[in-house]
Amino acid sequence: MAVSKELLEILVCPLCKATVNLTPDGTGLKCVECHRVYPIRDDIPVMLVDEAKIEE
């Protein structure tokens, strides 16, 4: 079971409050502003800044 569309519509980056989008492989949520990728574990987004990785 993937992250629901309704949940994706309300989630934002906890650091900069920008929109997050599902990564192409479906394993994370990437912020459109600061480019942090928050992992998804057991179908639950881990929206903690300390858990995120910065990607370009």
C-alpha cells in the first residue's frame, strides 16, 4: 500500500514548508524548494529533518 493521494496533498516539508512530491522510485518524498528527501518506511512518511537526505 502506497502513501495515499490525500496525504500527499497535505504534507509539506517541515523545514521550509514547501510542497513535497513522491520520488520516482516511491521510496521517499522530495521537497521542491530545499531538495530534502524524506524516507517512506512501511508506507509511512518519516517527516523528520534529521532523517532527510539532500539531493539535487
